[in-house]
Amino acid sequence: MVDGELLELTTSREKKMRKVLMVAHVFPPFRSVGHSIRIVKFIKYLPKLGWLPVVLTIDDQKEYQEYQKQGSESLLSDIPDGVVIHRTNSGEPSLEYLEKENNFGQKIFLSGIIVKFLKKARGWIFRNLFLPDWHVAWLPYALRRGRQIIKSDGIDAIFVTCPPHSAALIGVFLKLFSKKPLILDFRDDWIGTPWYESRPGLIRLIERKMERWAVRAADAIILVTEWSRNEFLNRYPNLPSDKFVFISNGVDLEDFSKSTTPAATSHNPKFTITHAGSLNDSINWKRSPAVFFQAVHNIVQRQPELMEELTLAFTGSLPERQHKLVNELGLSPIVKELGFLSQNDFLQLMKESKLLLVINYEGFSTLIPGKVYEYWAIGGPPILLLSSPGAASSLMEQHSLGLTAEPNDVAGIEDAILSVYQKSKSASPMQMSTEGIEAFDRQVLAQKLSKVLLSVSKERFNEIGVKQDG
């Protein structure tokens, strides 16, 4: 426990369990584990701290253009008994609907014109009218169910995780309707991101006002990096600094201790560089291995014998554009796509690797990719981080987790790979210590959230008491 108040709350939870409504558009079984693990791990540990989560999320009977079932189902096993999950219509067209629309468009010439028009109109509306993002279509469904839950379940506080940032608006409206304290958890920043900067000036202005409205209405704002917290403090200098709370991402050390994976690595003779997690080639959310592939190509061009020693392992699958690049560079023999792995297989892969690759989103200085913490918890293989200066590179330097290179610095990436490779052949290969990872354990982070929940609940209780006394 982190303090006396938390201990008192925990020991008395049998008498009265406080309830928190947790609003999460991204939730298993949708998307990869990385997108929903933060909210699930909070839910896993909060009941031990006196808080019973009640979840509000989207319907999982369908799949959607952005939200498909891609390997996060296993996280549902972390949800404790007694936690109720409420699912509602998302308000978005399902994949099934979009496929029917495509099939209709292929029937005759006129139907093709109609479908093409509908797609363009829908895209324009989603981009320009559905602000801050098209997931705002969930708002009326979430508000209706959320108000019902708050009234029927005796909710004490509301917790909303973003993105999508439209979820923040849902949280504000639920607070206005219910008068319950609101916590907004920003996994990624809203303002100042590459996506935000790509928007037209008028839309950026509207989104700034939306964020300001949400931030002022919330009782606490949680940021996942100190860099992000500093951005918010600079943007809202007139608000109390203690309103902005730093609760990082992290790793569930309990998962690692339960693993049956042997501590020692296997006798894999290959120099394996592993990247875990999804990759993205979109213009505004770019996390591409293209420059990394070019660096490896340059290395094997100069030292062809390394083609027999190198393996580039990717969990999940590569974007199509990267498949093409791998073939063009002649790297197909050493690139392995492994799909989704079980927890044991995933941990074993990382332990057998010689270098663990992390690619940060370009232009996103306040973000630390979640995989850094899992790599760190493994210990052993160093990390190669491709990132501009920011929160991620600062964490790497502070804890000596490996090497960092600018994402477009081909020569720097080559030097980093060769440095680790050459040391791997020596009596003292480069190793990473797990020292310090305990501060980022999911149980510790849940304790921090419990403190925030207790704080805003007490403030709200005191405020009501003052009004009644008056």
C-alpha cells in the first residue's frame, strides 16, 4: 500500500466496495493487446484496492473497420469475477455492412456510382463533422447506457480512457448529468500530435476548445509520461498543477512470474532482432520499419556473410508496403513474421533475442511505446529505440536500457546494430538490467489510480457536505 488512507480503504472494502464506471471505447477483444492492456490491468487490480470497476464499452458481436478482433481476447481472463461489462452499439458501420455495400456496388454500373458517392460522403462527414474523431458516433449510445449504470449501480466516480478523444466528451456529459467526479486518462495526447497538426485550422481550433472544456470539467487528468504532463501544465497554467497526475504505462510483473518460460535463453545461434507489436505506415501515425530495413540491407551488402547469422523477427504481420520493401531489398530470407504468440512463446522469443527493437511514432515526443516496459522486464537483450528526442529516449538514457537512434538516421541505426552484434561475440555481450522496473509494475500503477479515485471522491463528498451545511 502507498499510504494510510489506501490501507484503510482496502481493509474496509468488505463493508462497502466503492464503484467506478470505466468508459473504454478500445477494449478486448478488439485491437491488439497493446491498445487495451492499460485499462484491463487497472480493472484487474482495483478490486484489491477497494474499487469495483463497472465497464462501459462497444458491442463485440460485430467487427468494425478500425476495430477487429486481433489477439487481445486473452486479456479478458484478467477481468476479476464481479466486474460487469456493458456493451452498446458503437454507432459505426460494421465490417459486415461495409462488405454488403461493396458487393452491392459491384452489381451494376449505377449501384457502383451510388456506393462510391456514399463512401465519399461518409468519409467527408467522418473527417469534418464528427469531431474530434468519427468514434463520436458512440456518444449517444454510451450516454444512454452510462446514465442508467450510474443510477442503478451506485457509481462513485467516472474514469474515461482516451483515445479516441471523443470518449472524453462522453465523460464530461456523464459528469454533468450525474454530478459524479470525473477522471480523464490520456494514453496519448490530443493536441500537438502529428494527427492533430494535419487537420485544417478551423478543426484544430474546435479541438483545442473541446480539450479545454474537457480538461476544465474533469476533476483529475492522468498523463502517461512526464513530458505529456508538462505539455498540459504549459497549456493550462491557470489550473492547479496537482490536477494533472502522472501514472505511466508499465508491465504486469505477475504475468512474468507466472510464466513457465525458462530463465536461460536457448542455444539459438542466430543474431535475432525482435520487434513485438503492430506497425503502421499511415501518414500521420507513422511507425514504419522502412529505414531499419535499409540499414540492415546496407550491413549485409558490406558483410554478406551476416545473411547466415541475422534473423529479423516480427510478431503479428508487416504492412503490405513493408512486404514489398523486404523483397526489393533482398531481405526475405531473414525476415520472419510470427503472427500472434502465446504469453510463454512471446517471453521465450524475447529472451532468445539478441536485440529488441522499438519504433516510436514519428513526431510524437511525449509518447513512450508500451513495449519498452515489457522488454525491460525481461532483462538481458538490450533495446534499440528508433525515436526522436523525447520521453522515450529520456527513459532509455535514465535507466541504461540500450541504444537510441533517430528514426531516419540510417547510419546511426547501422552503427547501433553492429555495436550490439560485435559485443554479442565477445565475453561480455551487452545486457540490460531489470533494476527499476518495479516502479512500473501494474499493481503499483493501480495503487496510484486508487489514490486519485479516493482523492476526487473525497473532494466531491466534501463539496456536497459544504453545500448542505450552507
